[in-house]
Amino acid sequence: MEKKKNKLDNQNNSNYWIYGLIISIFIIFSYFGNSNNFSSVKKINITTFEKYLNSGDISNVIIINKTLAEITLSEGALVSDVHRQVSKSNFLGQKNTLGPHYTCEVGDLELFQRKLENAQNSGLVIGYEFRTVENKWLDVLLGLLPLIILIGLWIYFMRRMAGGGAGGAGSQIFSIGKSKAKLFDQKSDIKVSFKDVAGLEGAKEEVKEIVDFLKNPTKYTKLGGKIPKGALLVGLPGTGKTLLAKAVAGEAKVPFFSLSGSDFVEMFVGVGASRVRDLFKQAKDKSPSIIFIDEIDAIGRARGKNNITGSNDERENTLNQLLTEMDGFGTNTNVIVMAATNRADVLDKALMRAGRFDRQIYVDLPDVRERKEIFDVHLKPLKMASNLDVDFLAKQTPGFSGADIANVCNEAALIAARKSKKSVGRQDFLDAVDRIVGGLEKKNKIISPKEKETIAYHEAGHATVSWMLEHAAPLVKVTIVPRGRSLGAAWYLPEERQIVRTEQILDEMCAALGGRAAEKIIFNKISTGALSDLEKVTKQARSMVTVYGLNDKIGNLTYYDSSGQNEYGFTKPYSDTTAQVIDKEISNIIEAQFKRALSLLKKHKKKLIKLADYLLEKEVIFKEDLIRIFGERPFKEIPVKK
């Protein structure tokens, strides 16, 4: 790679030398066009000229282009002391006897000519003539200059449209159809291995087998097996799909071509398909090899969807070429295609079938055990406090992806540095989690005492209801300090469930409505502060009715299409009568839980007021404060199995 780079640099330097040489030639020829540039002619003013003219020292005057006079002295004047300096030698060291010896600006041509005629009339022998001198090379240069500028601008814009700088892979207009894939060198470029990928055990097993296919193909082919043609990594953003692909590149020890789905897209028609062909040609030339396409949904969306204007034809042509290269006539089986996306539901069915992507590897959010492993990886470069409990950090971050955990570790280090600490401790990590989940604290935000009291009772209502319900998430922390866009917040530690029962959803909805219920009980008024709570419970109730079939009136039906390939278009998959029933059932579920929250808070009104007063005093309260006010929860918390 270094030799290739040096070669390109040398080529660019040689081009610059050529350009410089051409410009120098034009300058030299334009310089040679004027003979005065290389003579030792002295310039005089009009007064001195008139003095020499009247004294009879001048024998001949040549007027060049009506502006400059070249003056030649007589033989007698050349030997005088006055003109000895101009007659000594020219730049070659020879005697300048032929002239010209002086030059002078003409000024007013008519007046200048009259002076010469008066000198002739007075008896002096003086000859003069007019000449027009042209610099042909300079005229040619000036004539071609606009054309040269236009050609230069055309080359510049063509290179910019081609998508690269000088010497790059796409720097020439003729190479615009070439693939933009980056070829990784396992000796220098790839530094990631499977050891750097924490968690994702199932996904790692799948891709490890693909690496083993490439390293030891005979182990599988001797039994009649075939190397899989493709593996699709599917998962939420930040779960480690691209990191897993980097680890494959580091472990496989084969050529690894990496690019994004958007790299196939260009303003010119047919470029995407051309780049796909070139990519697979390069991969086949270096087979066995791996191609990794990140965010493949940029070109892999289902064909024929919303294609009203025909604007998607170019993308569909690119997809068609990709389908042909992956499994068509003349396909080379020694090229494995890996791809990653978090929008598998929008991909074309032909792309997802076996024979193209034989394996679909789902990369899920990490559980508590996997989060501990991820923390161990990201904590290595940090200076941690000696008593830091990694298990505690893993339990405090449910629902966090690998990217979120990396962000927590970095944010904790920044917080510790801001406080001038020598190590990163437990509280720094808790502050980092609060910062990421809730946003930045805004202690200087102006809030009236009445608003602050309303916020305190609202958050105390959430805490009270969740504490009294069996399936609601246990509380960790409550604050009325504004964070981000919220005026107050409550942190919970939800149980990690694989399936959710009806009573669990209803308890969560009741806890979410506890804030508005507290406002209703204490002030007999409600405010707009419950917007996010209402949004949450409305989505949960709608999911119960239309998605999970948890409603008796609607029954065991679902109107959800997990594949994303629904054919409903702009119409609903149910009648208007059913829509009315759905709306009514959603409203009934939410109102029932609101009444339930009101009942709970009326029963524990004194403790609610005590909690709110304490929250107004301290601004932040923790689980221990709730135990002191309410006592232990009447339900035993099920410990998380490791």
C-alpha cells in the first residue's frame, strides 16, 4: 500500500513539473519576442532626448508601436565622454556600435514628430521611422487562455463528480463505475478479533463457523457440504453488528471488502449495477474472500413498493445486479457476502431467501451477563476505583446496547475528570447513566414554587403506585431537578422478561398514570405534565388490543405484520365497526387503570404527602427513603439468575 501511495505521489509531482514546464516555455517565448529584454539599452526622459537631439548626437530614431522611441547615436557621439557608458558593451561583452543606445517614452506622438522635423529643418542629419512590433507567442497564449481555462474547469468538475481527489480510485470520469469497497489488509488494517467482542455468544458461534469454512473448506466439503453464500446480521442499532464483521475480518485471514449500501448510489444512471459487478469481480479474483455490506437496506428494499414516479428504477437495477451476483449463472461459491441492517422488515424477499443469505443472525440486546462482559471490555482503558462492582453496573443498565455501555463508560470518565478525581467510581457511573437516560441537569431552570409542588406530587404519585403494585418495576431514584426536556423523573429497574403477561402490562400502565392521579387527588386539577405518561400507556393499550390479542372483545386476533410486507396500503385491516370497538376498548383499559391508581393513592394519601414533602426538601430521593416511609414492599423481588 505504501509503495502504491508513493507511486501515485510521484506521478502527481511529475504532472506538476509538466504543467510548470509548459508555463515556463510560454513565458520564455513571450520574453524572447521583445528584443529589448536582453539588451543593455538605457532609458532616458523626454528632456534629455531633446538635449541630445539639439546637440546633434542622435543619428536615427525608430518609433515602436507609436509609444516607445529607440534612439541610435552617431559615431562621433559614441566616443564622447557623455555617452561612453552606453557604448561600452552589451550583455555579451561586445561593443554596442549599431544601437539602439537609448529608449524614450514618446508621449504625445504629434509633438514628438514635430521635434524631429524641426531638427531636420535646422540642418541636422536625423532619420526616423515608425515600426509595429508584434509578440506572436504572447498573442497565441492570450488567444488560447480562455480555452485552457474552460478545459481546466471541465476536468476539475468531472473529477469532483467522479467522487474522489487526485490519484484516488474514483478520481477519473472513466472509473466512476468502479467499486468503492475498501480492501482490508489483515496484517496492518484489522486490529479487532473475537476476543474484543463481548457477549453475542450465539452470533459469534455462527460467524466463527463461517471463518472456519474459509480456513478449512475441505473439512466440510468432503462430507458433501457447501460453504454458505451469505450471512445477514440483523439487530437493533448499537448491538455490535459492524463490530462483529470487523472481528470476522480480523480472524478470517482472507481478503475482506467492506463498504456501505449507500456507496452504490450515484447521480449517474447504471453506476450502482456497474459497481456491484466490479466489486464481485475483485472479490472473485482474490477468492476465497468476504464482502461486507453495511446498512444493506439502502439498496435492498423491496421492489415495487411506492414506485409511483419510477424514481426507484436505479436502486432496483442495483438490487437486481446484486441478486444475480449472489446466486446466478456463473456465481463463484468462494465469495461469502456478509451484510448488516436494523431494517430487515423492509428487505426484498428475493434477497432474504436461502441461497443468497443462507443465515440470518439476530443480534439481540445483551442480557445482564453479557452486559457485564461488555463492561469488562470497555473498563480496561479506564482508571477504576478499587471497590467498583461491575455486576452492579450491569444490573443498573437494563435495555442498554453495547454502544450505550461504551457511552456510559466514556461519560463516567468525563464526569470523574470534571470533578478532578484520580479514578472513576460507582457514583460517576450512576451519574453517567442518569445523564444518558434523562439528559443534562438544569438546576438553573426557573420554576415557580407552585409548579415545583405539582411536579413533586406527580413524581411521588409514580413512586407510590409502583411501590404498591406487584408487577411494576421497583424504584431506584426520584428527582424533581429538571433534566433534558422533562421537569422531573423517576428511575426504575425493570425486570428482564422474555414474555409479558396481561397483569404485568396493566401494573405498568397503572404506575405510569400514578402521577396524574396524584395531581387529581391533591389539587383536584390535572396538568399537561403527564404527556409522556399518556403516550406510553396509549401505546401499551393499543398493543394489547391490536397486536398481542389480550382483549376479550377483540379476541385472539392481531393486526400486526412483523414482516413489514403487508399489502394493506392506505387501508386498515379491519372494518369501521371494529375500529370503533378498538378505540372503545383502548379507552376502557386506560380509564380502568387510572381509577385503580386513584384508589391506591387515596388509601395511602398520608404517605404520599409525606413523600412529596420530603422530595420538595431534598429534590432527590432514593429507594432507601421509600423503605423508610412505606416500609418494605409487600411483594418479594425475584432475584436475577446469572
